[in-house]
Amino acid sequence: MANADTHQRIEVIFRDILDDETLVLRPEMTAGEVENWDSISHIDLMVGVEREFGLRFTTAEVAGLKNVGDLEALVEKKRAASGK
């Protein structure tokens, strides 16, 4: 499970991009469960997360994400590797 800081920062990004201030992310949550989370907004979400954390994702990394928990784990892994 992601640390609270990572989770909270990602949740803010999702709420902003998906225009839903009531959205509460769960690790097992997928795009199919969230209104407005389509392929276009997915790109915006990934770019938003990259900017927020100062990271870059590869296409393979993004393609391998199955749910919010995977995204949070990837962010934490990359933050640890980069010291951010």
C-alpha cells in the first residue's frame, strides 16, 4: 500500500482531471469504475502524476498498470530510485 502522501497527492490529481471532488481512490480501483476515466483522461492523469512527482513513465510501465494501487506502487518505486 502506498504511503499517505503519495496516495493523497494522486487523489488530488484524479479529482482535478476527472472533475469529481468526491472521488475516493482505492488501490483496486480501475478505469471501468470511474466515470470520465477514458483513454484521453488516462493520458492526462499520467502526465499529471509525472509532473506532480517529477518523474517519467515509460510506455511499458503505463501499459502494465492494472489499477490505482499499481500506479501508486510505481510512483513510490520511482521516487525511491530517484530520491524524490
